[in-house]
Amino acid sequence: MRRSVTQRIAMKFFQQGFLPRAIDVMATQLLGSSCALCGKHHSGLLCQACRSRHLVNSRTRCRRCAIALPGAQTCCSSCAANPPSFDASFTAADYAAPTDALVQALKFRAHLPLAAEFADLLMTAVPHEAVASATVMMAAPLSAERIAQRGFNQAHEIAKPMARAWRLPLATELCVRVRNTEPQSSLPLAQRRGNMRGAFTLMRRDLIVGQHVLLVDDVMTTGETLEALAATLKRNGAARVTNLVFARTPVR
């Protein structure tokens, strides 16, 4: 069947990508998308200006815990004096205004599309060589009570697109939280380590013996939750544990 001139032109535009882009622009206009930070009209969740201003991870950080460091140091004094159970940590942003509002929107208001945005930003911040030897990924687990209350695990939502992109198995039942601890953010610094003691148990030791495990979470504050998880993994034979956290508090 012969196509009309109009049909042939339309087909050529479609093949060259003009029509899909035009449709995307029209959909954006109709749906009224806006940047989650500045509120300006934008087709995605975060505009490029806000990404560059608030989410470009250019700070010098401790290679073990990802805390921001002055100058050209590679390890903070705390990790040098008392090395943690985890071997390395990477983050996409500081947990400070306005980034903290994004984390809270995901965690407490179930803005789940933000999880994929966090995953993308975090993957950009992690050097390829840091995860090249990884064989399994897991998300920091929540207790059954917290899952029932919230309806989802924000760390798992961030980990899913990362596992797909890096073609790694995401072990959902590798480690479970057996004790519903008090939220770390609600406790004084001195009580946080004790709060996490005995909180986790390993379910699948066969998946981690001799392996490099990537441990994903949304926020790292003092690092006690990730320390407890890494210690559990190391006691059961993991060779290396690398933390991947979207946001890191600038100071302890």
C-alpha cells in the first residue's frame, strides 16, 4: 500500500526522533511537571540547575565512611583510629538542606519516583573500580513493624534500579532486622551503637562467603546501622563490604 506524502513525512520524523520528543514535550506541558527542589517547570524530578547546585558530589571524603574532609585527606581520624567493619563508603550528596527534604519526601511521604533519581545520582558518584568486584547487593533492612507502618523499604527502592543497571543480584532476604530498634535519629550519639546491638541476623551465609557485598541505604549519619550490618556480614565470611548511601551527614 502506497503512503501519502504526509504519511511519509510523518514516518521520517518519527524515525529521526522528532515526534517522540515533541510528544514528550507536550506531555510535560499537560502534566505540569516541576523540579522537586526549586519548583520550576521541568520534565524530570530534578532540573539540571538543582542537580549541579546541590547534588554534584565534589567534596573530599573519607574513603572508609564518606564523611566530608578538609583539604586532601583520604581518611578521617575516627576511621584511622578505629577502622569500621565496612571497607569503603560512597555518597551522592550531603544530608543537609535542601537535599534532606528530598530524602524525607521519599521516606515519610512515599514519593517513590525519587528512589530512581537517587539511584541514578548515586551510581554517577561511585567510581567503577570501587564496585567492579562486587557480586551481590543488599539494602539495609527494616523491621517487619516498620515495613507494615511505612509500606516499603526506601533503601530497597533505591537499590532496585542500581542492581538492574549493574546486573547484580539484589538479595532481599540475605539479612533481616530481628529487633525493631528506636529510630537512630531520635537518640543521643552515645546511645546509637547500643541501640543497634543484636538488631540483625544473617539468613543466607552461602551468598556472602568470600564475596564483595554492596550495602545500600538512604542516609548515613553516625554509621552505626551500617557498622552493625557490615559486622554481621564480616563475621559470616564476607570478604568486603562497600556502603552506597544517597546522603551523608556533613559532620558527626
